Amino acid sequence: MGEAHGTPPPPHSPVEDVRMKFKFAWSAMLAALLLAAPMFVQAAAAQPAPRRIEVTAKRFAFSPSEITLKKGEPVLLVLTSADVAHGIRFKELGIETKVGKGQTSELAFTPEKVGTFVGHCSVFCGSGHGGMTLTLHVVE
Amino acid sequence: MLRTILSILGASSLVVLLAGCKADPPGKGEVAIMTWAKHKIFVHNKSQRNPLSDNAAGVSDGKEAFSHYCAACHGLDGQNTGVPFADRMSPPVPSLAGKDVQTYTDGQLKWIIDYGIWPSGMPGSKNTLSDDEIWSIVLYLRHLPQAGSLGEPEMYTH
């Protein structure tokens, strides 16, 4: 008798079941991402621009030779050489940049530790090279 | 005490005597006396320890610093490779990998780099190099590469 109603719809195979769930999960994630996207953009825009500090390197001193920074505040140190090649390296902070003769280079970082850090010229520049330092005071 | 004073006087008069001489290579006796006098009397700072830790990064820093200021006379390898006048100086430029140099303590090597050795050609580098750079050079001196393995200093190759 039952056969008179034609072929019944085939039951879902377990493999197909898993596929459907997978598809649903993907769609949900995609939707969530699309919804959240404007928030990411907003967050990026809300981040303050790093504080720009210009430093000139000239045999055998940095000018200014001391800088006070706030812990956690992003900094962009713009180093310009007024004569030969120089560099600045803060060994304790693990950061360094080098600058060619008469050129400018940038060093972006965010101080995370409070204290005084002495950076040295990292490109040999002559008789006073060893005493060429830039001191960072990082305060709360 | 008396022995020390006598040694200082003896070695000093020898140095004064030799200072007036022609720049001939020193004889074996002179070398022996001066090596002894340097290790025991003239070169101070025997007990200071190297504050840098002995690791690859430190040695690499030392190699870098050495290549700027020291390589002109000592070669990149500290063994005079490619230095055209190394054996024509009086006293000749020593191999830094040799026993006479390696038997100095780290503190003494730092002192020598700081103040130089008069009346040899070795100049002092205090303030020309930072303390950190000098200590890293001391580290490099303890890990010198095979002689000749770094080639010749650029200044002598063109």
C-alpha cells in the first residue's frame, strides 16, 4: 500500500548532517565578523597617534640628550644625522635604529618599564663615540 | 713590598732605556721581561669580572665593535690577518689568540683596552668605545675565530 505514494524522501545521512552543521557554523562566524568589523575599524581609529620626538645625532652627542616618556605611551623617535652615520641602541629595551650620513630614520616603540635607560650610539663614529648617549626616563 | 718597588724600578728603567732605542724588533729577553712586567705590574684591574654574560649575542656584539676600531691593527680575527704592518711594528702586533694575551684576566683585558699599553702601539679606547662595547670585545677575545676565517679588513683590500 505504502508504495502507492511513490518513493519516500531519503532520510538524512549522518555525513550530510555534519555538513549542514558545518555550513551553519561558517555562516554564523561570517555574520559575526561582518557585524564586528565596524568595531575593529573604530578601535583602530581611536588609538592615539604615537608621540613624535625628534632627535638630532651629531658627533659626539644626541640633541636632546635626555627625554622623559610615559609608560605605555607609544613613541615615534625620529633620528636625524647632522653629519656622519650614527645609530641608537637601547640594549635593555631591545630596540635599535641606524641612520646614514645626513639621513633620517624612525624608531617606534612603547616603553613598558619604568626607569632610566641609557642608549648608546651603535655605529662607530669616531673618538667620542663611546660617550655618545641618549637617556630615557620612563615615568608612570 | 721592597720586591715590588724594585721590580717597578727595574722594569721602568728598562722601558726608559728601550724608549731611546731604534725600533728594532725586541729580543727574546726583552719580550720575556716585558711580558712578565705587564702581567704582574703594569696592567691593573686583575679581579674585575666581565658583567656581560658569555653568550652568542654578546660575542657577536664584540665582533661588531672589534671590526670598527681594533681590526685596523689586529685584523678582523684578532690574529693580524691582512694587516700589512703587523710584524714591522716594535713590538710587533701580537696575536690576540696567543698565550701572552689569553693569560690576562678579563679585568686586565678591559684595562688594556681602556688605557692602552705604553710604549707599544696599543692606544687606549676609553670614551672612544663605551664600557659595554669594551666588555663585549673582551668576550669576543675569548671566542676568536679560526685565523684567516674572516678575511682581511676592507680598508686593506681596495
